[in-house]
Amino acid sequence: MNGPAAPSPVPAQYREAFEAARPSLRGAPARRAAAFARFAELGFPAAREEAWKYTSLRRLEGRRFAAAGREASLARPLVLPGALGTCRLALANGFLRPELSDLERLPPGLRLRSAGGAEDAAEATALRIPAGGGTERFAALNAALSPDPLLIEVDAGVRCADVLHVVVVAAGDAPTMSHPRLVLRLGRGAAARVVVHYLSEEPAEHFVNALVDAELADGAELQLYRLQELGARCFHIERCEAVLGAGARLELRDSQLGGTLARLDVHVSLAGRAAAAELTGLFIADGSRHLDMQLRVDHRAIETTSLQDYRGVAAGRGRAVFNGKAIVHAGAQKSNARQSSRNLLLSPGAEIDTKPELEIYADDVQCSHGATTGQLDPAALFYLRSRGLSEAAARGALIRAFAGAVLSRVDHPALAARVHEELEARLGRLLEPQP
């Protein structure tokens, strides 16, 4: 029997980019060299690799992207969107832009610093590589090449009501790749709200390889809002890693809307008793867009709870992949894991592959999962048409209601409004008659 295929060799451009960037990278040269060696060892995913079964990276692997330079990225004028928070941090190609950020408005008890060295325990983990999953290789590449890893620390007991808006812009007229890294460390009983917002300048191609690494101490709470609105020629790969202590809570509200090919891996470890994670999201794969979401929650302690609830819409020749997985490890009694994946196909050429998974190694648990993929309900369409709505209006109403089931969980009014506006702007295209 043939074993798994060997990974593809690392394209020369990545070695060239690493060697060119090494003199300007801040801190931890040995750790960065080891990270690149790990990326080179894993290589690009092979065609038969299970974690990439429905997503081929041949288009990305065959393109040449130059590593974004510090001087050009800091000097380039940027037009940023309206604020989605009380204070803003702006990054261009992974470099912090202080003049476009509200550094003086950071709330008390919240500290920001550029990490990557080994001055203390927090910084020593700022470039760590999350193990496992299909995106470990890209997390290693990010650790090797991230120019300004941002470390955000919230002191124990500090509960920040303000929203921190982190704007990540892929900029430049030529094809560029960037490696933004956001490290969040919440102390015991701390609370924070963070929006991570991805944008790009048109019309150049960009490759954004991002990582978000969060640690929540006992009783901490993190509301993490994610808005991916990259341009139609952008490639995006992101690893989001979170470890929760006892009684900690993570809420992820995800909107995956942009890019030509985008992959998101979310790995959450419920390491402490009664830790909880709620992961909800909406994705829209229209045109020829390809979106891939891979979620994994590990229940490692007793009385932990998790919810995974994603809804997807595909139209045209769009394709999406959703794989939600929950693992209840031995000893994690009284855990509660729920999964739901509901998907809507608006045209014959659209496709969504969904796979909910449960692995249970403990008794006295409550676990459930479900997945549906289909078209708009003909009976509901008929009912709305019989009440005087046109076909387009009826279809639009049903799509809004479908998406609204998860968007209603977004308790950030400005962000919810922006996602609704984007949905409305695209409804006209989504509702065009299909051949």
C-alpha cells in the first residue's frame, strides 16, 4: 500500500525571501531559523494530504511573491476604513504603522509591544509554532518571517470594555507576501474585545499568511471578531490558536467574505475546568472564490463546553469547505460539544463540502452535530411570492434570514452593520439568474 505523498519542495522564492529578510528581522535569529527549517521540512501540502483534500494550493505555489519591505511598507500612504473600535492598530504588510494607530488611546491595563525576542516568558512564546493541522507549515513560515509580531497583554483583573480594531492591510503595486502575527495574553479574570480586519489594495495580487495566538488565564474572557475582506486576487492563510484556562471563555465571530483562495484553521484547547468556546461564522463563496474553514476544539478538562455554528452561501462557480471537529479527551467528563453546519447553494455550479466530526473518549458527556447543504426552500419561496414579493426579493429575504441566524450573535453593532452592508452589496450578484 502506498503511504502518504511526500510534501512538495519549498519554492525557491521563500528561501530567497528568508535570506533577504534575516538582517532586518527583530529578535530571536535562532528561533526564526528553526521555524523556517520546519517550514522547509513540511513543504507545501501534497495532493493526497487529508488536511488539504478539498483545497489545492497549486495556484499559490506557482506564483512568485516578493517579501514586503519595511521602508516601502512604512512609507506607503494608506486609506483606512472607518473605525470598528475605540482604538485602532494599523499594520501594512505586517509592519506596525504608529502614525495610523491610536497608541495613545490604549485602555489602562492593556499593553502593546513588538515581540519576537526572549526578554521574558511572554515574549519567549511569541514566535512559537502551533503543532499539527494542515497549517502548521504556514505558521512556521509566519514565525520565520513576521517582521513585527505584536504582543498585546491585558493585566489580571482588567476588563476592557473598549474594542481594539486591528486593521491588517496588504499593500503594494507588485505581488507581495506578508506575515502578520498577533499574540494575545489575557491575565487571570481579564476581559478584552478585539476586531481583526483584513483588507488589501487593488489590483495587485497579495499573499497574506497570518497567525493569531491567544492565551486566556483562569476566568479570562476574549471576544474575537474576525472580518476577512481581502481583494479578489488575494491568497490568505491563517492559523488561529487559543488555549483556555479554568472558567475562561472565548467567543469568535467570524466573517469570511474575501480573497480568491482563503484558508482558516482555528484550534481551541479547553485546558481548564469549565472553559467554554463559542465559534460562529458566515462565509460567502461567490464568483470563483474558494474558501476553506477548519475548526477543531479539544475538550481536555471536565465541564467544558463548546459550540461551532457556521453558515455558508455559495453561488456562481464558488466553492467552500467546512470541517468542524470536537474531541472530548479521556477524563473530560460532563463536557458539552455542539456543532452545526448549514449551507446554501444558489446555483448549479456552486459547491460546499462539509464534514462535522466528533471523537469522544469519555463518558457522561453531551455531544451533537449536524450538517445540511441545499437550495432555497421552494415552499418558502412560493409563500413569499404569494404575498406579493418578486422572485428576487423573496430569494433575498430568505438569504438574509439564513445569514441572520449567525449574524445575530455579533454583539458589535458597527461590525454587524458592515457585514450586513457587504451582504446587501453582493445580493444583487448572488441573485442573478444562473444559466
